[in-house]
Amino acid sequence: MLVLLLALPAAWGDDPKDKDGKKDPSPKEQYAALVKEFSTKQQAILAEARKAKGEEQDKLFEKYQSVGKDFADKFLKLAEDNPKDAVASDAYFWIVQNGAGSDAHKKASDKVMTLLDEMSVKDLLAKLNRMQGSPAIFDAVLKRAEKDAKDPEAGDLVAWVAMRSLRMPNGAKAVDLLLEKYPEHKSIEQVVAMLGRMGNPDADSKLKKILETSKQPRVKAAAALGLGKVYAEKCDALADKPAESDKVAAEAEKYLTQAIDLYGNSNEAQRKDAEGELHALKTLRVGKEAPEIKAGDLDGKDFKLSDYRGKVVLLDFWGNW
């Protein structure tokens, strides 16, 4: 018993405590505390910026954007002090996402590139889903997806790139790979919808290919809606060329009608979206006669838009915030 009692103080002494007798926070707790401190500081600056105006507000927004840079060294120290802890990879990914322009960013980027090749696909996806990425990371993730093509979650890596870089060469490659290797992937419909509204230069050709080859009605419907929107947008750019505009409008109408039929009762929200686009195309596009409206003027007197036909009308657009 005496031996045990003599040993106890030594055992207690091995327990890391600060001057207040509390245990030192674990690496995970330190990481969480840093994230909270970073978020709190950002929110405080943002609240201050909302109250400011002009040049002062611009400076505060710049300060808001640079908060991550100020915290990057703290996250790097945490990672380097705990190289074997899982929190190290969290810290490196955090720096890459938030610490651009800092000295720590280059070191973290090198570490992340190594992790992109070494981590399990499942763990990698957990990290990637919390960040936006960069061209270098997109390339590395696509290479990893090709390397581990037999992994059940490799398609998720391709989809992650496709949804975050549609306007970049990486995104175009990811979309092609997704359609070729993973045509049944759960994100296909979302990727197709994004293609139709993000101004991708190859959107129409890719959407036509999807419409022709996909065996999924919901994907075909999304492709038809996307094509309708792409062609409808082109109509407005051809306002001074009525013949060309009408030809493009006919294509838009064809695809929007197809989308309405394909959606049917399976997706009411998307069907209504297609119906709204079709209505605007037929009645509101540049060059069309404005539809009749009836309303009351500032004096409460009823009027119709057609009452002003042939007259010069001044429209005063104003707002109040």
C-alpha cells in the first residue's frame, strides 16, 4: 500500500495541467477553439462593416477577407506540433482554404497535395466537401479518381470537381468523365442543371449529348431544361436580328416543351420552372409586344398599358432601402 501511495503523486504529475490545475486541451479541442476564434472575429468585422459606409466599409471588407491569413500560422503550428494526430490534416486543409497569401499557405499546400494521394477516398471526401478547391487541387483530385477508379466512391471525387469548376478546363474534363464512367451518379442531375445556367461555352453540345445518351428521365429532363435556357438567353443577344432570334427561339421552345413533358408530375417545381421559361420566351423576350396590364396610378385611377400606345412614356425606376 505504501508503495502504491508513493507512486500516485508521480502518476498525477505526469498528467499535463496548466497553472489552474486543468488539463491541457487536446489537439482536437485546440483546432475547434481556433475555428471558433476565427469565425467570431470574422463575424465581428462583418457586423462592423454593415454599419460603415464608403471607403471605411471597403477597408473593413478587405480586413474580413484577410482574417484567414492572420490565423494561418496558428493552424500551421497546431499541425506541426501534432503531426501524427488526425487534426493535422484538418489544419492543413483549413489553411489551403482560408489562408491564401500567408507564408503558411505554401507549406500547407505541399502537405495537402501529399494527402490527396495518400488518404483514403472516404476520408479525402470528408475534407474536400468543406472546401471550394483550386485548379491544382482539382487536377490532383481527378488524378486520384482515375488512380482509384474501382473505389465505389471515386465517382464522388469526379462529381466534386465537376460541381466546383464547371467554367474551368478541369470542370469540362470532370463532366465528360462523370458522363462516361458514372452515368448513374446521384449528382448527374445537379451537374446538368448547373451546365444550363452557368454560361459554360460548351454547354449546348454537352447538354445535347446528355439528352441523347442518358437513360434517366430526370437527367434527360434537366438537360432539356438547360438547353431551353441556353437558347432562350441567346435570343436576347439577337434582338437586332429578328430572323435569327426567331430561329433560336424555336429551338428554345422545343427543348422547354420537351422538359415539361419529361418532368410531368415527377418534379412539379422543375416543371413550373420550365413552364415559366416557356411563357417568358413566347411573350416577354426582346422584340415581343408587351402583354396588357391593368393597374392603378398614384392617384388611384385605373389605367391600362395599351392606353399609352403611340405615346412617349417616361419610366422612373426608384427604390427605398
